[in-house]
Amino acid sequence: MDIYRYPAQFIRLKKQQWQKINKQWESGYIQEDQFESQVNVESGSQVVNPFSQLFKQRSSNNEEEYNETKRISVPPKTGEELKRLFLDALFLTQIKWASSTIDKRSFVEDQFYDDFLLKYLLQSFPDTYLVLYRPVFFLKNAPVELEIIIITSVAVWCIVFLEGESDSVYTEEKGRFWAVKNGKEKKKIVSPLIGLNRTGQITQQILQKHKVELPIKKAIISRTGYVDGFKDSYDLSYIDKKLYPDWFSGMRSISSPLKSVQLKAAQSLLSYCHTTYIKRHM
């Protein structure tokens, strides 16, 4: 509803909630009521608690039954375990914020709750990055599926992740296909460049139309395999198992706060997103 308000608010609330829970854990005493946030977020004319699902587990894939969750009653034993539980609970809150407003709600497919890559992006990169996860844009009266878009303070990244078996090797075939080799096995996949180039072109057109000055970078990434026989260009990078750690570290090291140009870019792109929803009973 308000791209200039909610990202910064979410970051602030996350920090406050983490400090509160971590302090309780370090003191060796976490009360049951500390498993839920006491911070309310004003949203229009109503007050909602965006952290109401913290330290709860989903007991059903059915969204109507989702709110009836099972509380985790045993406090974590280590700081890393506490952080993981916190981030996993926060992930559910992020999906809720991304799929609902005061008067509208969208039904989120079950697959997104268990989507490793989506969770990985939201939990591994700075909170100041804005992620459009395979959005559907509505252009010329038709829906168009795009690849992942990440808006940072210095660039807009259009990315295809090749999430295959470990040590797979990706090479280009003739026409519209790539080959994927793993040991003696070989199969064909549609070239990821097709969707990536479409995403880059549409993103560039929208940002230029709205006079958003951020460079657009494209990347094909295999975190666990190898991309063989390709050369980078000025706006396209091939990042495989050998190069990924350095790229990942570089992305995580950008510590600048949210910038207005990021929010303008996000607002411009979101205005073209295709949304399906129902109205809430007020």
C-alpha cells in the first residue's frame, strides 16, 4: 500500500523484536509471552501484530487452519538455533505482509511456504534489498512471467538460479536449449537466457519510463554446479560454484540504508504486477 513506509518499518520492527528475544534468551529466561511480539503496527484504521506468528509452527497446509498453530515450548539451546527459529518465523510474517492489506488478501500457494530459494534470498541478503520473486507483470493486456528481481541501493539484479544436482555442468546447445550433465547423465533444459533477457528488457523499459536511474545487471547463477563455455558481458554474469562465494560475499557486504531510488524502482515495477485477491469482510 505504501512502498515508502513499510520496508523501513519492517526493518525497524525486525531489529526491535530480535533484540528483545535475544536479550531474554541471553538472560536464561524466556517467558511464554515472549514468543509473541508485543509490538503492534498501525495499518490504516486498524492495528495488526505482524509478528503474531513468531516462534509458532504451521500445523496445516490449509490457510484457513494456518492460524491455529502449535507453539514451540522448548527454548533454543544455542544462539544460532535461536536465530534460525527467529528467521523462520519471520519468513511467515514476510509472506503475510507481501500478500495482504487491510481490505484485501491473496491466497498464497503452499509451495511458497516451503520454497527453499525464496527463504534463502530473504534470510541471506540484507534487509535493505527488495525482492520480487518471479513476479507476473500485466503488460499489453496479458500476463508475463518474469524471473527473480532484486533491487539494491546500487543496481537492479535480474537473476536465474540453476538449482540442479550438486556438481552439475551446464553448457549451451544449439537453438533454445542448454545441456545439463551430471556424471553419465545428460538432459536438455530450455535456455535460461530466454527468460532472463525478457526480464531484463521489461525491467529496463519500466525503469526508463519512470525515470529511475539504476543500472540493470543480469546473472545466471549455479550455487552448486558449473556453467561452462560462457563469457561475461557488460551487463550479464555467469556465476557458478567457483565464483558464487565471492559474489555472495560482495552482495552481503553492501551496508547502505534504503534509498529513495530503490523505493521508486520498486513502486514502478509493482505498478505493473498482476495481483489476484479477494476483499476481506469488514
